[in-house]
Amino acid sequence: MDIFIEWLNKNSGVFNLLFSFLVAISTVFYAYLTSQLVRETKRLREVQTEPTLEIFFRSHDASISLLEFVIKNVGQGSAYDITFDLSSNLDEAGADELLNDLKKLNVITTGINLLCPNQEFDAYWTDLRQNCESKLKTPITVTSVCKSSSGAIYKHTHVLDLSELEGKAKLGSPSLYSIAQSLEKLQKDIERISSGWSKLKVDTYSEEDRQQQRIEREAMIAEHSSKNST
């Protein structure tokens, strides 16, 4: 035991150095983890105020050939001072028509001041029944630039490729659109009746009519029974 204690005393400097080395490594590792945690916390805070713009097209409920131009903020933060830039790498009638139709929208030329989270802007874009083949071959590139509430600038490039619609077909009418049409027709019918332009055709059925119908039915049964008995 005395020999072991004497050995420890002689090598105490080595043990102290080794312990200090382990403490230094632990401190560096802890500092690294802390920096990573701070970085992730900062990133999560940025995501909560970060806007994400998506620009796409969709068919109108009334007809698959009528396209709508849609701008939607799918991020968790509001988008401010949104501007747009349009371009196409094709020089055809369809490309010119698609670009001109978009440039007619005031938001494309002047921009949008604010789009809140999950808020969208949509507008009629084009009719595919005109220059259909040329339009389906024309990809349109839209570059959007916006700011977050913290002033950070975000730039995204969106490609609107109408060739995705080739071979697409739609059967029937959307339920909501059919319901809206039915309600509109019902409203017009009610207005015509209330204004006196149309009159309801009502068939009355009194208790005397029911008794007469019962007598006739009993007579037919009695006549049928007498024929069978003979």
C-alpha cells in the first residue's frame, strides 16, 4: 500500500496533466454543442419570420382550358415588397401571348406590398383553346424577390411549364361549381315567382276526392271478384 501511494505521489504531475487534458477536451466539445444549439435556435427563429413564395398555374373550375395565375406565400412569415421578372427562351406566338397576358396584370408591373402566411393572389391568365400547341411548348420563368419582416431578401425562380397539361382530361364538373350553379338557378326561379312573372302550378287534392277514389277502387274490386266467381 505504501508503495502504491509513493507511486501516485511520484506520478501526480502526469495525472494532473491528463486530467487537465480531459477537461480541456470536454470544454471544447461543450462549446461546440453550445454553438450548434445557438445556430439551430437562430435558424428556427428565422424560419418563423421567413416567407416562401410559390408561383404556379391551375385550371379554373368552369373549364380546364382556362388557366389562373397564382402567387401564394407558403412560408411562416409575411412577404413584403414583392417584385417579379418574366422571361421565356422561346420566340413564338404562344410565348408572346403568355407573357403579354401576364404583363397585363398590375401586380406584375407594380409588385405586391404584402402577402401574409397562406395568403394568395390569383387572376385569370390565358385560354388554352387559342394557340394551344404553341403555349404548351412554352415554359415561362418568373423570378420573385421579397423581404421578410427582419429585412432579409429572398429570391426564387419559378418555372411555369404548360406542357404538364398535355393529355390531361377532366370529367364532370366540380361539386362546389355545380352547387353554385344550382343555387343561382334556384334564386332566379324564386325571384321570378315572387315578382309575378311566373306562377306555381298547384294540384289540389281534397278529402272528397279521396272518398270518390276509394268508392271507385272498391267498385272495381267488387266487379273483379264477381267475374272470378262466375
